[in-house]
Amino acid sequence: MKSFEELVNEQMLIMDKLLSMQTELDRYRELEEELRNRKKEQDLLSVQDDIMEMKKELNSIQNLFMQLTERVIESYQTKSATEKIMND
């Protein structure tokens, strides 16, 4: 089992990726709106496809982050319980 610190570091890397993906998704949504306003249907469809793929990837990363969060909590609880036993 990975140590608490390793899990937290991994979680921070995933959080960075989540934030990056969210920023990129926001940018694509702005582009989508611009293309819609310009009535560029073919370009709009392409951007909408990209947005759907990014949403899938973002969802996957969010799920991974949630799983890792659970592992961090479990690791912390195990570490705390071990330290309590050692100190008693």
C-alpha cells in the first residue's frame, strides 16, 4: 500500500490535471458559442465533438480523484490508528 504522502502527492497531480481540463473545456465552450453565433455549422459540430470527448475525460479524471481521495482517507486512518497503538 502506498504511503499517505505518496497518495496525497498523486492526488495533487490529478487535481492539477482536473483544473487544466476544466480550463480547456471552458475555452472550448466559448469557442462553441462563438461558432454558433457565426453560424459555422461544420466547425461547430467539430468543436461539440471535442467538448464531448473532454467531458468524458474530465469525468474519468474526477472518478479517479474520488477513488484516490478514499485511499488517502483510508491511509490516514490506518496511519493514525497505528500511531495511537504505538503511543499507548
